[in-house]
Amino acid sequence: MRPLRADRWLARWCHLFAIKALPIMDFLLTLRATGREGRTNNHHVITMLTSKNSSTLHVNNHSRTQQNKQAEPFSAWHWRIVQCVLVALFLLFAIRVAAEDGEVERVAMSEDSVSVKNEVADSTLWAQPLPAMQPETSSTDTALYRQDNPRFDRSLTYVGLPLILAGVLGRGERHRVYYLHKEFVPEFKSSVDDYVQFAPFALATGLQVMGVRGKSSAVRYLASSAMSFAVMAAIVNTIKFTVNQMRPDNSTRNSFPSGHTATAFVAATILHKEYGLTVSPWYSFAGYGLATATGVMRMLNNRHWMSDVFCGAGIGIMSTELGYALSDLLFKKKGLVAPERHNLVDLSTHPSFFSIRMSGILGQQRLRTPDSFKATLGDVPFLMQFGTGAMVGVEAAYFFNPYIGVGTSWQLVGHHVKHLDKPFRRPSATANLPEGVTFDFLRTGLNELCSSLGLYLAWPFAPRMSLGGQFTVGRNIFKGISVRAMKEGTVKSGTPESYTDTQQKYAAEWDFLTIQGNKALRLGTGMSFTVAYKQAYSWRAFLNLNYSFNTFTLTLNPSEWKQYEFPDAKNLPNEVITERIKKKLLQLSVGTAFCISF
């Protein structure tokens, strides 16, 4: 009997812990979370009262809506526990992969030794008596049934875990990329996502009905699909009503995770397993493309946060893996129609890919205060500083040969902005802010939508490893930020120099300061390292460098309140100031990507 290696022993016990202990922990967390109060989403309102000789700063806390005042039952320390568990699972996933790689190496070594023995036997064939004939076994049967004892965890890929982890850890940053709907496509409203989520499953079912041979027979296909959707529904609804997170549109408290996205990725993974791995990889490309489109539309419809979509995608993939693993236990070898084209993808023959990317953005940029603004804002070193942030997006490339291809990418970048509130929190002695005005900072983020097209290069130096590079050209679109001002007072009849107080109250609200970016040419390059995983999945680490020359338009409007306070006055002085600042932007992004190779 072959001795059991320590890494395989550890992987088996870790997997047993993940299967048995985690549901118990989830149940206990659910009981503890019930009735607990969470934290509300507050933002700071800065109240500045100035006069000729003095200024006073007041900071008030208020919530967005009455619904957000309700306590969220899932407290911060609960989320720390969940995050630690997910990080542990991710590490166990790596241990498992290492153990399986070791097993693959041992099998390869044994095959090599067999081939050597066969060569020796061939060289002395005529000197030895002929052996007894063995029963023939077809290559198809060998490919289909090489596993004599199907195991529950043998077909699991664990590729959904990093996406789930990204969704959980990204809940704290969800507001940074929330404005995809409000800024870039504010008029978007569609119900197409209600139907697109089922499109990959409809395609797979249609191919089954038409008699196209996939991985499974009709009975096994229906059973695997039913168990996949059932597992997904149980996980999604349990988390939804445990976390109790408000949707972006403040409609209901069942935002996290996205059920539509989870359903779409279950359907896409079913299509991938049934026809992408057996007939054509383009089925995988189509399925996961439709699933990604579903997640994007859920955000555009203002129904889900970015973190909801990532976690839903991971749950959908993992649920399908579990459903098919249960099907393997139930049916054993029965109902398998076509073998998989490859279990370990060869990047030299399958360099094309579709990927979901996540990265961090590095590089500090500053916008200095124009001289014309200093009469109102005072003498400050600079207006704002930005550069660091987060990026999410999709990327796809088609290779004509193992080395050269063309590709495109679409990504959303959320830049963290600092020091925008400095003139209002700590005004200089030269500041001349309006008296009795309240300034509102709802967010401190600068969003950028980028698209690019270009040349992609690859060097598959090993069957499962590849180095890549790219040279792209595209455009970026900056959506600006603003500082809202609010002032209450009484309406006056006459002019600011001579007036009569009518005692009629008014409330004015306007954009005191706006910073708007333009559309600009974007040049990019980068390099990547790709490692192929089983079932055409790959993981990629990348480093990209992008350059653009942007123009930012800054507008200061300090006195719009006068139109409300002196409605009868004619020819009020226009104090709106507009300045344009040209800025070279150099951004470095470092991140990872989940890829489907084809």
C-alpha cells in the first residue's frame, strides 16, 4: 500500500472540516446575529458659520434615510469571523491544489517508468514467449471512467472561493463604486437581466433537446442542474436574510448576495461543464459572458452593490461544483456520454481567454487650487489628492496562434480623494465662505470608466504556465464630484444694499464646488503571469501601466443663495468661477484575474 503523504492527509482533513464544521459555524453565527444592532451609514455634514472676523465649524451626523436608521443584525465582529474563515478556506484551497499537483507528478512518473519498461520489452520481444492476450479497453472508456472510486471532492475546483472572498471583503468599499449607475448611465432602467440570467441554461437545455451530445445524458443533466440550483438557492437565501443588507435603491434589505448573478453563474457553469469542456470552448465564453452581463445590469439598475455581484458569482460557481459532485456520487459512472476535452488546460493550445479582473490602483495625483478660488476658499496648498483606489472589470482576448492575439478590456476605477474638504474643515484666515452655509460631502471618490483595444502577446513556457504582455489604446471617462451647499434664511425685498425683510423662510441647495473630468486618450501596457487550473479555468496575476492626458474643469459657485434671498433683485453679480487644469495621469494597477481559457 502506498504511504499517505502529509499534504494529502492535511488536505483531506481540512476539506472534511470545511464540509462538516462550517455549516455548524454558520448556524451559530445566524443565531448570535439575530437581534443584534449594526451600525448605520452616516456621513458628515460640515457646518461653517463665518462672519467678518471669525468662523465656526460644526460637524453633524445624519443618516440618508429612515430605513438606514434601522439596525443591521450582523455586527462588525461577526464579519471578522466570516472573513477569517474564508481566508482559511482560501489557504486550504491552495494546499489542496499542491497535493493534487503532487499526485499528478507521481502518476506521470509511473507512466514514464511503464513506457521505459515497454521499450525494453519491445527490444526483446522475439526472445520472449508471447504473453496472454488481455481484453481490449477503448480509449473513450479510459477517458470516461479512469476514476474507479468516485469521490465527493474529486471534481471540485474551488474557483468560486476567491470571488466569494472578494465580495465579503469588498462590502466595506461598496460605496466607492456605487456611482456606476448614477454617473455613467443615470437613465438606465431595464428588466432584461430578469431573463438573461437563465439564457445559458436555456441554451444548454436546448442543445440537449436537439440531441447534441454533451457531457451527461438527459436524466443525469437534469439531476445535476436541479441539485446545482437547489444548493445555490439555499445558500443565497440563507445569507440574504441573515446579513439583512439594504439595497442601493433603499427598497428592501436583501441585497447581499445577488440572487440574479448567482443564478446566471450557475447556468453558465452548467453550460461550461456540459458543452464547453466537451464540444467547444465558445460555449463557455458565451455562458460566462452572459452571466457577467447579468451582474453588470444588476448594478446599472441600482439593485445591487459591487460586492453583492462578486459574492453571487462565486456562490453560483461553487453551487454548480457541489451539485455535480453530488451527481457523481448518485450516478457513479452511469449517464456519462462524452469525455471532457481536457482536465488540465494547455495554454500553448488554448491561449485565448475571458476574465474578470480586480486590482488596486497606485500613483498619487494632485489638483492645486486655482488662484481665482483663493478669495473664497483661502490660501490652501492644493485642492485634492487622488490616485489610490480599486479597479474591477472584464477582459477578453482571441489569439491567432500561441503567441499573438487581439483583445479588449472594460474597467471601472474608483479613486480615493483626499483633502477635498480641507478648505471647509480648516479654513485659512483668508477664506471668505458664506455665512450660515452647510457643506455636505456625500462621498470622496472620483470614478473613471476605461475601455481599451490592442495587441496581446503570450509566451507559454510550460503547458500550464504562460507569460503575457499587451499594448493597448483606448479612452477614459472621468465623472466628477461636487460639494453641496445648503443655506436657510428669510426672503428679502429689494437689493443686498437696501432691502426689507419679509420674514418668509427659504431653503437653498446647490453645487458649491464641482470637479469634472473629460474624455481622454488612454495608452496602456502591461505584463501578466497565468497559471492554468483544471476544467479550462486559469488564474492570472498582472501589472499594468496606463497613461492619459486629462483636463479637469473646476467650477466654484459661492453665491447662488442670493437668488433665493433676493428674488426681486435684478442683475445680481455673477460670482461663478470656472477654471481648467490639464493633468498627466500615470496609473499603476496590480491585481488578479479569474480566467476561462479557450
